[in-house]
Amino acid sequence: MTHVDTPVGKLLSGLDRRLGAAKFTRSKLNYVFPEQFSFLFGEIALYAFVALVATGIFLMLFYSPSETKTLYEGSYAPLRGVEMSEAYRSVMRLSFDVRGGLLMRQIHHWAALVFTGAVAAHLCRVFFTGAFRKPRELNWVTGVILLMVILLEGFMGYSLLDDLLSGAGVRIANAVVQSIPVVGSTAAFWLWGGEYPGSGFLGRLFTLHIFLMPALITALILVHLALIVRQKHTQFPGKGRTERNVVGTRMWPTYMTMSTGLAFMVGGVLALMGGWLQINPVWLYGPYDPFTITSGSQADYYVLWIQGALRLMPPWEVRAWGVTVPNPFFPGILLPVVLFGLLFAWPWLEAAVTRDWRTHHLLDRPRDRPARTGLGVAAIVLVTLLLIAGSDDVIAVEAGWSIVAFRNVERILLLVLPVIAGLLAARVARDLSRAEPLGADAATEVPAPASGGERG
Amino acid sequence: MSQAPPPARTARRVTLLFLTSLAASVAFAVAYSVAASIQVLGLTLGIAMLALGAGMAVWSKRLMPQGPFVEERPDLEPTPEEERAAAEAFVSGERAIGRRKLLGPLFAAAAGMLGLVVLWPVRSLGPRPGSALRVTGWRRGARVVNELGQPVRADDLEVGGVITAFPEGHVRSADAQTIIVRVADAVLRPPAGREDWAPGGHLAYSKVCTHAGCPVGLYQADSHVLICPCHQAAFDVLDAARPVFGPATRPLPQLPLEVDGEGFLVARGDFSEPVGPGFWELEPPREDRQRGAS
């Protein structure tokens, strides 16, 4: 009965007959993807993650998570004879004495930056188009959890190198954990294995970074994708597109080929960046010691906003009834908790305000939702200002400004600029929406009755 | 789509891209085996992947069915009958469980307790803080040594000079690290109770920033200010290291110094306050408490 005679076709039909998967296979091969460039951010993130896993497997075979002090005798002359941790030495060896090692390291680091950036862009796309609305609230929540795990994973990754820069980052992280009310000092002692710098911390970080966190990210990505497949993609309103259909190209062969092509292109760009653009040259920073420091320290941008918040926070803390809520708690813990809390709650907050609890498969144009668009722009401006504050010392030195005056200006801007930008964005959105209303016919046109199996 | 090139030309373009990728892959393998530079490796690998990906993108966009195809969405919301049937299936089981009134709550208590105690091993992760955050390696009579472990003489440091110091036997200790700055005797204006803590103008403060723990490593001798490069907290060494800029709220704890019979700097005890970033159990500093009382 079979009319499938290619080798892969035979394999598929063989599986179909043993697993009863024929119907599933057919429906997935014919899965329809609506095409829009902004839908690719999530895919770029996915492929950057694949690149991270691939290069990460190579890197972990050479990295040694040990704080034991040793003398450097490798081929990088300026550090010869310098005392350093075994961890930092293994990174030096990887960078200078392992063939292809530096390429892998740099691709890995660039991939982490592209990954977090693509995730952030994907988050913005989903937010501004209202793709988080019913029935996709659960996938929104999955995505926000992913974002948190990814930021933490990235921070853990570059903390492993035990260079002067990352060491300062770990020191700050310890202080931030220690600032948590009631449980802070115990939590810090448990995580670090004692008073800072603790004992065996790099080993714990390594296990988390290469096993637990990637496993968690993989599991969350699978849930994220399974929910998409179950609920199908959203689509922008347009000719023939309704709440009851999906219009676009099919998974097989067109979309799968295109998307795999995108995966290779992401890999290609990362390989070019890894080969040509220097990133995190730890040999210039030198090894970490708790009593050494350099000026102009910078975190990677995806945690730099917390660094900025730590800087802009005025010198206040709570001291009452014999206890202290230290200053770093407010920018380092409370601010991220509030921001992520708002992100988690957003689908329900918005529905409560708009009283729109209906199912939506058609996306909003950002201009048609001025309030949401304005709020989103305000949030982006806020985080951008915090990012800038994270490098404000470098900016002030380069520009020849007084850091004292600059920081006060930043504090005022942080309070004022998001509001202005948000109001302005809402205004522009409203005008655009009026100037170019959504075609009345677009959303209401009766869908073509073709089923998934037929060519439309 | 009307200006799209004819399929034959597109196919030639894809062929060219795939051939480019093939050649670049071979070049990458060769470059790797002759240990070529990172730029050559990145270039060949990058071209191999970019050309392959671009070829696939063009192939899919130009030579594969574009549709538009239409797929109907499944109705995810259940009908009232389906909902009722599912609810009934659950409720009948729930009733069977509820028939034994004691077992349910008892099970919940036992399972909950088990869930709690399997978290207990978390206690093995590290010691409890105890007094660790309040004490350092400094003791009365402990000699001041530099980062190489060499004892420091009172006249080793010029006025305006600065040195990182540790208690003898605790070189490179993270919490005992101390920064000693020497200022002219004339500008010293010690607070009450600290009049004799800075022999010869040697002011010793904890090098651990009271904000987030970075080393307070920069000293501006002309303004007598210690600065932490992480968040730019600044402390006035002449005014008991009180914070004068940035996010720090507490002064750097001071280490009382004296000169021993052989002319070496020694400590007269531990720091004036717990060192480093704050924590929940940290009592407000003395002057706060006095202010609160008055």
C-alpha cells in the first residue's frame, strides 16, 4: 500500500506503523508557519543556544574548576611566573596552547551575547504584539522563567574564568546574596561553602553551568516549543487571516529548509565574530585575588543593568530594631524581583485593566495599543539607562565629566526619561494608528476553507 | 514575486553557494590541521556555515512551495459536555479518596514532612555564619605584613603613600585585607576614642568596601579619599573613612595601629566594626544607636 519509496520516507513510514504516528507526522509536516521577520528572534535564540552547547562541550573538556594556586608557565609571556588559580591557568592554556581553543571560547562568549540579545528581542516582539494574551499566558510565563535562568547561566559562565574582572563580579554577587533579609548570610555561606571567598565555589559553579542550568534551559525550551505546536503560531491580521486559521508556509519542506538555513547562518556569523572580534581577553585582566581590583570593570551587558542599579542607588539602607537591610538588597534583589514579577503578571494585569479575557490568535500592531506600547518603551528606556549607568565611570572618564555630577544627572534621568519616552511613544502610536487604521476587511474576511492537508 | 529570477538562475545561485560552503569546509579542515590563525579558522568556518545557510534560505524561498497555505486552528476550549465528563471523572475519584476522612490529611502531613526533610542536606553545603562575619585575622599585637608577608616598618611608607596589608600569618586573607595610608600628622583629626590609632599618620582601614565587598583600591592623596572602582563608593580617610560619595552607607572599619619596640607596625586589636558588606544580623553602628537613644 505504501507509495513512499525514498529511504527517509521508508524510515518514516516504518516508524508510523510501529508507533501509530502517521497522523501526527502528517499534521506536523504540514504545520503552517506564518512568516514575519520578527518571528525569527526566537529561532535565532534557539540556534545561538545550540551553538553554546556545541562550543560548551568542547570548552568543558579543557576547563579545570579549581581554586588551587599554581604558577603560570605557559606560552603567554607577560604572565609567566605569575601565581594564579588552576581555573584561570586552564583558561590561559585553552586560549594560547590548545588548537582552536580561543576560537571556541570566543564563539561561546559571542553566542551568549547573541543568545541573550535575541531572547530580549523575542520578548519585546511578544510583548508589543500582544502575543502573550489568552491562550498563551503559560508560554509567556515559561519564557520569563527561561529569561531569568539564561541571565543567571550567562553570569555563571563568565564567572568561571576567575580573572580579575569576573572575580569582582562574583564578589558583588556574594554581597548581594548576603543582603537578603533574614536568610542572606546563611544563603551566602551555603552557596559559597563558607565566608567569602568560600571553598570549592568554582566546582559548584561549574556543575551548575555545564549541567543543571543547561538541562533546565533545554527542558524549558522543549515546553516552550511544545506549547507553540499545541496552540499554533499567532499571526498578524491580513488578507484571509482570521482567529480560526493560520496562513503561511508549511513546515516541510519550505520552512524546515529555511529555518535550518537560518541556523547555519547564525552559526556562520558567530564563527566570524569568534574569529575576528576579540571578546573577554582575560589574559589582559590578569588572575583574580580578593584584594586586587582594576578600575573600569564592566560586566557583560545582560547583567550590567543590575551593576548600574547598584551604582545609582542612593546611600540608603534600613537599620531598625537591631537589624540591617543592606543597601545592595534594593537594587540587587528587590529591583529584579519587582521587574520580573511585573513581567510574570503582565498577561493578567493587562487583561484585568482592559477587561479583555478573550482568546486572541491575531496579533496587535503596536500602534493600535498605545498604552501597552508606551509602557513597553518606558521599560526599555529604564533598562537602557541602568545599562548606561553600569558603565558610567568609563563614560565620565572618556567624556571628561565629573562622575559626581553625572551620577546625579543619571538619577534624575532615570526618574524622568522613562515617563517622557513612554508618553511620547504612546502619542506617536496613537497618531500612527489614526493615520493608517487597520484595514476593516483584514480581520473579518472569511477564511478559505482549505484544510491542512490541501494546498491553498 | 513578479520580478523573481527564473528558477534556473536561482538554482545556479544555490549551487554556487553550496559549492562555496563545500570549499570553505575543506579549507577549514586544512587550516585546522596546519594550526592556522584564529582569523583564518573563523573565516573559513564562518563562510562554510553562512554559504550553506544562505543557499538553503534561497532554495526554500525561491524553489519550494510558498503557499500561502491555510491551516485551521484546533478548538482548544472544551465543549460543556467534555468539561463535565472530565470533572465527573475527577470528582468520582476524589470522593473515593474522601471517604476515609483521616487518611487524606495524614497522608498530606507525612508527605509534606518527607518533602521538608529531604531538603535538610542543604545544611551540608556550608557552615553557619556564626561570628565569621564579625571577626578577622587581626589580633592585638599582630604584626602588619605586606602581600609578600614581609613586616612593615613605621617609616617604610612616605606621606601620601598607600599599602595593602595583612596580619602576619594571614597573608592574602580576603576579610583581613587592610589598606594603610600615611597622612601628615598635621591634618589628622581623629574622632573621640581613636586619638592614638594612627601612629605617625598611618591610618589603617578595612580594604573591603562596606557596600558590595570590592577592594577599596584607589587612593586620591590630594583629597584624602579612598575609592572603590566597582560602584565608586568614596571614603574620606581623614574623617574616620565616612562615605562621601556613591552607594556605601557605612564607613570603612578602622584598624587601631601602634609601633612595637623594633619599629614595626602592629595591630592593637581587630577592626572597629564588622568588615565588608552589610547583612541582616548587623547591628546599627554605635553612633546611630547613640543618636537613636538621645
